[in-house]
Amino acid sequence: MKIFNIAGTIPALALVLSSGAAMAATTFEQGFETDTSGWSSNANGWAGSIQRQDATGLGVTPFEGSYAARFGETNEPGIGSTGPFTGFDHYRDTFPGTYSAQAAIYLDPQWSLGSGFDYSVASSNTGGTHRRDFIFHVTKDSSSGDLLVGGSNNSNFAPREDLETLNNFNVTTAGWYIFEHLFRDDGGTLAVDLNLRDASGSLLFTETRNDPADTIPGVVGGNRYGWFTDITVDGGILVDSTQLNVPAPIPLPAAGWLLLTAFGGLGFAAAQRRRKAA
């Protein structure tokens, strides 16, 4: 599976020289090649629909592999119409260091005016409860006719028609795009970069969300859910290559001890509740 995150750029030598170094390990991965496990829909007690399809059913070539999924929305009592949901591998109440979630989603500027979707990845508190949502908004803007991508911390469970007034990206070419949530420690508080990338991984757009109240390690835990809080595109949206990438300690290779000797003994440092986005 394709993974685009900063941890993958750590030089090999640095990994050898530090037993405490960390790089992203993919702890959750669903590309819909064999099933839809890990994503909940109206078929297993949640909301929204998921159809696993090949290129013939999708109408386009999958982002990778032979299959992707078509996500639609259905009504969830008490909330309204929402889409599929994932808890990834599990919720985390401890901030693990820089981590990311990603999904490949097919965008088409020919969508109907006023249609679109919201996609949230949430953070937990250190107590294991919900902390905050970080949401991509995608809307075929009714006033401009542009297909716009923006980001915020709230969802009204409907396409946002004001994205042209916010930091945004105008999608002019149909194709697969990578939606990446990058969670990081910015001087003791949580910063989340909502990164939009093209299919090759090149960065197209960033919206960074940072609230001074989200302190690390006092308040902020690790990942919570991924949730399509709204999908209003006719026929649903196409989704592939969904992942959670969390840092994992890298064991010091045997060769590392030789480097230790050579350098004179250098020292080495060694979350689900379904809820309305808030």
C-alpha cells in the first residue's frame, strides 16, 4: 500500500544510530482487496453503505490493486444522514508521537452543484474519551461551480457552501487524491495538518489546525475514529487505501553495537464512542 508520511524520510543511518528512533508502522490497512473489514456501515450496525467493486463497477481504475469501495450515506437516528465509520486498529489514550491517517478518494469536478462530503479523523483525550475532530470538507460549490477542498474542526453533516471564503484548493482534474491527517507535537500542543496530495504523493494543499488547549502530554491522547460524517454525491464516493500509520520503536540492529564501539560508546535514548463531530 502507498504511504506518504514524513517518518518515511528518516535516514537509514539515523535508525541504526538510535534505538529510540521511531518510524511509522502501518497499524491499520484496508484497501478492500478481499473484504471491507474494519469499516462499519449499515450492514453491521452503523450508518452509510459500502460496496466493494472492481474497475468495472467503479467506472475507474482503483487507486491500487484490483478493488476499491463505493461509500454512500444512510440515515442514523438522532444524527441524520452519515457515512461509514472506522475505529482503525483501536483508540489510543497516549500520544504516540507523529502519526498519520490517509485515504485515497476519487474526486470529480463534474459532480452536481451542492454535493460533496466531509471526512473526519478524531483525536482522543488522555482519559480515552473524544477530544476533537479534524475534518476535510469537499463541496462542488453552488455559487462558483468549483470543486473545493477545505478543512476545519466541525461538521454540520451537510456540504459546506462557504469554502471559497476559507483556505481552499480548487480541484480541476478528476482522479484519485490522497487525504492525509498528520498529527504532530508543535511545541507542546497538538497540531494537525490536513494535507491533500495527488496520486503520486505530491502536496497540493495544507490546512493546519492547532488549539492551545490541546496540550501534550497533559490533555491529548492518540488516534480515535475515521468517519465520513456526510456524503451527498450521487452514487456515492470512491475510497481506497485507507490506513493508520503510528510510530513504532525501531530495535537496534546487531550492526548498531559495532557502531557504538566505533564511536566510543555513544548514548542512545530509547481510543470508541460514536458521537457527533464537535
